[in-house]
Amino acid sequence: MKATIYHNPRCSKSREALAILRDAGAEVEVVEYLKTPPTRDTLAALYARAGMTARQGLRVAEDAARPLRDADDAAILDAMAANPILIERPLVATDKGVRLGRPPEAIRDIL
């Protein structure tokens, strides 16, 4: 099984999700999204596959998220593409779907 994780190695939840993937024997592509941000279109496609909105994928704990309080999903996607720290992590994609790994165990249903 192949999996892609949009990962921040400094995040404990992201590290836990990566460990779950590796323990499951997945061939994992690790994308450190702060170094190699996904495009706006990639984010939109990932959220669509996950059945979630861009707002649900927004890391609201970041100061940069405050101006987006009343923004629509298009504006949120634009902001995430410009400032990837706004992307909630970890985001995991497999052939079975996409899940936000919060909690990390949430990714098990796409393994």
C-alpha cells in the first residue's frame, strides 16, 4: 500500500501518524509541507476526497488564521497555499481516501 503524508516532523500527532503508516507496512511518501507546500488545487482535491471543507483543514491555533475567521473556503485555500503553516496536520492520502490525522488513529480506516 502507498501513502502520502503531509508532515511536520516537529508535530507529535504527525510523528504518530507516520509511525502508524510505517507499522502498517505502507510505502510512505513524506511531504514536509512547510518546505514543499502543496498547491491550492492539490489542497482542494485532498479536502474533497476527505469529505471536508478547507475551513475544517485550517490550523486555527495559528495567529495567521485570525483574519480568516469570516473567509470562505476559496480565500482559506489561497491563504494556505501562500502560508502553509495554516494547514492542519497531518493530512494522509492513500488509494482508500484522505484523512486528517487528528487524532492519528483516524487514518486507520484508509489503510
